[in-house]
Amino acid sequence: MPSADQSYITGAPLARERLVTALNGIIQSTPSSREEDLIFEGYQPLAAQQDSVRRFRRKDRLHHSHFDEIVGITVADGRFNALARTLFNTESCSWQSHLRLVLGARYIDGSIVTALASRTDPNDDFQWLGVKRMKFKLSNDVSRAREAIFYEFCGTTKDREGQRVFFIVRESVDPTLGETTGVRLQLQEQCVFTECFDGRIEIAHFYHADPGGHTPAFLFKKHALRHLAFAPRVLHIAAKLEAPLDQATSAAVPVEGIKLLDEKDEIAMKHLRPSVRDSAATDVSTLRDSGESEADRASATLADDMRRMQQSIREQRNLVQMMQMRLTIQSMANAMKGDKEILDYGPSE
């Protein structure tokens, strides 16, 4: 009988195909038409809450479940690169620290089960495929702890309007795989972080889960809707993590409508900061020297961001040149074809 890790590897190609299909369906919509597209697809807007997240729900259509599909939309100020570094957790230590910050007192455990694919060039965009595990408490006190084991595919791309997108798509593994230390929760989750043209960040968070056990739907619905507060919380975490790197040059940009971290979160964040930089696969090894000043760290981060920007500009310039060459060749081919038709079908003597 194959081991769990071998089963994960065997099922990875199909899992990645499903995750990419789900992602492609989401990025066909853009921030300019996101809410209209959701309503067209049957989502109903819910009453506004105080956490700046606009929530939508509809009856499940894809998973044959009596638990609703929900979506949260958040638009706020933020830095795209800082957000990507915060969310790109490919080591157990950084993943655990991230869960502590996001889940707070509901966090129990987490780990990277296996890494299946990743970028090897540190100057490339973030990209990773693997299996993660997390164990946590639901938002109510009457339910047992839940455990989720899922494929995660994350990386960067661009939407159809050319805006940068950092994505995280997740799908639970077969419930028979892996050792279960609690009630297994099966989830389908997609998070799309779009850097809008006006500089703001739009987060579209799609979530559907079956909690297993005997939790009634109305009780789990409350937990699921609270889970959508992930977006403003992670924006604030990214801003706090980036603040020490920015203070040498300018004040950190405040994020509006976001609750401040409590003391436990601040302690966990101190442990997270080096792990996030390590797991982001960026060339920041010189930043780990404890003797460096904050100004040196800010300069190194700025240089890294500029290198990425220059690389993106070069790629766009090459793409434009290729398109121009293609149009020129096509125009010449059409002209030659027209001349040939005139010679072949012109009047004969």
C-alpha cells in the first residue's frame, strides 16, 4: 500500500489541474466588475459589517453540499510585494506563525506535509505547490476542533486587464489520506489579491467547507462568515511586518478599517518576521546579519523591489516587440498573398 506522501505526489497533477481551473474562472473577473459578476452568478449580498468586508452567499452548486458558498470582497491600501511575502509560507515554522496571527486563540497546530513543486530561481515570482495541514477550533465553543489537509497552489500572475495578482487556491485531499487527529474538515478556498491601477489592493476570498462531524449548517455558517475577516487581518499583518523596513525612509501607510493586533499577535509576529523573509525565496540572505542597521534592510528591500520591477518592464517590452514583429510578418504575408492572387487570376492575353 503506498504511503500518504506517495499518494499526494500521485494525485498532484490532477489536483493542480483542478486548482488552475478554479483560478482561471476567478481571474476572468476583475475588481472593476467583481460585484456585478458575483450577482450575475447567483450570489446574494449580505448585510454590511464593521470589518470592511462585503460578503456574498449562494446555495452550493458545485460540491453537492448543504453548506453555502460564500465570498468576501475587501479593498484597502497596502503594498503588493509585502502582502505576497507575508502569505508565501513554504516552511512549517512560517506557516505555523502565520496561522497563529490569523487564527489567534483558535490555532492549535499546523505543518507543511510535503512540497511538490516550487520555483528555483530566487528572482522569479513566487510559485509553490504542496500539501499543508492545519488544526484549529471553530468560532463556537460547542464544536470539536477541526483538522484540514489540503493541496495549496500559490503564485503570481496577471488578470485580463494586466493587473498583478497574487493567488492562493486550496483543495482538500481525499479524506482517507493522512493521519487524522481530529474531525476532518473538507474545504475549497480561493484567495485572489489584485493590485489595482489606483495602487490599492482588492482581495476576493471564495470559501466553501464541509466541517464534518455533527455541526449544524446554521452554526457553521457563522464561523464561515467570520472566516472572511481573514482579508483585512492579513493586510494589517503585512503592513506591520513591512513597517520596520519602511521607517528609515518614510512612515508606514495606515490601513483603514482594520482591527489592531493584540499582545499575543505581536509576540507571534516577532517570531514570524524572519521566517517570512526566508520562505519568500527572495535574495535577502544579507539581511539576516544581526549587525545590519534598519537603513541597510530598507535599502536591500528597495533594491529587490526595483529589480523585480525592471524585470517586469523588460518582459513587457519583449512581449510588445514580439507582437509588433508578428503583426509585421502577418502584414507582409497578406500583401504577398494578394499579389499572388492578382498574378494567378488576372486577365489573360
